[in-house]
Amino acid sequence: MIESVEYEQCHYEEGQVRAIYGRLEDIVADGDWHEFPAHPTSEAWYRVRSGYFQALFRASGDELLAEAKLLEPMETVDDAEWTLEKHGIDEYALRTKFTRTFGMVDEQGRLDKLLEPHGLWLDFGDGSSVDGAATFPVLDAASMQAATVRLKWLEAYCIESNKRMTAQLNEFWKFVADKVEREILESGEPFLRGIGPEVGGRRREAILGPFLKE
């Protein structure tokens, strides 16, 4: 079973931390882990250590949570919001929301061969989207820091992919809006007349095993 926790980190500036984490009324900055105030949908812990604020939100699994609490803060100027996963013994992965983009199943095998030797992984799921991750064998600050460098490289391509796809989608829906506007002016009710791209009939098919087919 894959275990996961949400790991967040930022420079400790009390006012900024309070603005981000509204649940924290009193911040105990003594270097130890403390529970966030009670929340009905999540378990969370935080600590202030070496000038950084760290937060952990458990998604699944106790073992990874215990390991994550041993992590020293990474030296970084960026605020961090990562999903940390444990896939097995000596197999960890780091993801961010910036490494999610549209699916590209045709190139999956080629990209796997190119990226996996360098500790990068693309999860194609059902083909509708791609989630990128950086993998590493040891959970410590140095390994995490190295993983974030690789992850940023992947983020840049995923962000560019999203920009290009968004531009194409905007162009397509502008075409749709312009076309519908013209048809409304010409006929008044294009929707009732069925004017639009031909998509063919829709019907459900029964799924029969070979033993039921004649």
C-alpha cells in the first residue's frame, strides 16, 4: 500500500504563517512537533525549527508520518507544498500540483525510458491526465532537496504544456461561441434544430462474455 503525507514548509515569519494557517491561534516555536487545533477532516502537526515552519497533514499510513517527522527543514527560498509518498522499502516519491498536466499516452513508453534513470516518473493513470513525480531511495533533507531540483525541471515542462493546451482550448471555445452566435442570429434556435458537429447516435451496449455469444 502506498502511504502519503502532505508536507509543507516556509520561512518562519509569524505573521505570514498565521495568515496561511488560520487554525493556528498560538504558535509554539520550540523546535518540537505540535498538533494543529482539532479539525474534523484532517490530522496535522507543525513545528518551528531552524528558521523554518514545517507542517504535516496525514493522508494515509503511520510509518511514513513517523519518518517525515524526522526530516530536518530543507534550505530553500520557496514555500513548499508537496505530496510525499512511500511506495515500498527504500522507495519514496515527491509530487506537486505543478506537475499535473493533460494526458499524452502515445509517448508514455519513450518518456519512461528517458526519465526513470534520472529519478523522474510520469504517472499516466487513465490517460486523461499526467502526474509527475521525483523518486529517491532515502528520506532525508539532502535527498528531498535533490528531488525538488529534478521536480522543478519537470514542473517547467508541465506548466508549459498547460499553457499551450489552455491556449488551444480557449481558441476552440471561442470558435464555438462565434459559431453559435452566428447560428442564433440566422435561425433563432440552433439548439432545437440540432445544428452542431455530428457526433453520431448514442446507445448502451450489453457486455456479454464469450460463453453467452452464439
